[in-house]
Amino acid sequence: AKGGTVSVNISGGTGRVAIPTVVIGQTTEAASAFLQAEPYAFVVTIAEEANDTAVKGTVVRTSPVVGQLLDKGAAVTLYVSSGPKPVSMPNLVGQVEADAVARLTSLKLNVSIVYVDLDAANANVGKVVSQGTKAGTQVTPGTEIVLTVGRTTPPAS
């Protein structure tokens, strides 16, 4: 009747479900089990990708994106953090200690210094004489790098 109330039900269609936001940040196992269970029954594929902020082994994104409506049983890919992207170890031999430390810090690598006593006239005093990780090696941020730095032998008392 004119002026009467009309009720409207909006539906994504029969059997359509949205990818839930709750899977982001979950472990691979938890998110996968959740999406394979009812009411989703998604076919889950796992893909790893480097991520500097997400804990290794946790879900960082999905494809299709979270919130998208899909048919029950559709294919969903979980992108899981493989941890920070490795960096190439620079050659620091011959560099001044402060410069070498700054370079490693900028790569998010931890530094440990070992000093070796040298004659005061030695050109390597205050410089890196060796490094524990070979230049060109792929290292994960957070790895400790040992540098050996020359210093003058304290005078005998």
C-alpha cells in the first residue's frame, strides 16, 4: 500500500562469505585452519614474502584481499612473513671504526668489536682489520657482525 513499510534484505548471494580480518597477524597454521573450516571452507595456499615488521611465520596479507566476498570453498592465498629481507654484507676492512659501525647500524645489523693491539705507527690503528662475516654474504637484519679493529698498545707502566 502507498505509504506502507517495505523491508529490504541485502545479501551477497547464497554461499558467499567474506575473508575475515582476524587472519592477519595469525600464525600460518591458525589462519589456514580457520579459513578451511566452516563457514568458509576456503582452499588455502601459502606464499612467503619478506617483511621487516611482521613476525616470521605470521600472515601479512591475503589474496583476494580481506573483506572481499567469495563463494564458499574459493581459493585464497595467505602471504606469510619470512622475516626481514636479507642484506648484503659490505666490505668494511680498512674503514675507520665509527664509519664501519654506522654502516652496519644503517643495515640494521648488530655490531660487536674486538680490538687487536698494534704498534702506534701501524696504519690500521682505529680501522677495521678484519670482519667475521665475509663481504657479499646475505645476512638477516639483527645478525651480530664481529669487527676486529686495530688499537695502539698501551705503554708499559
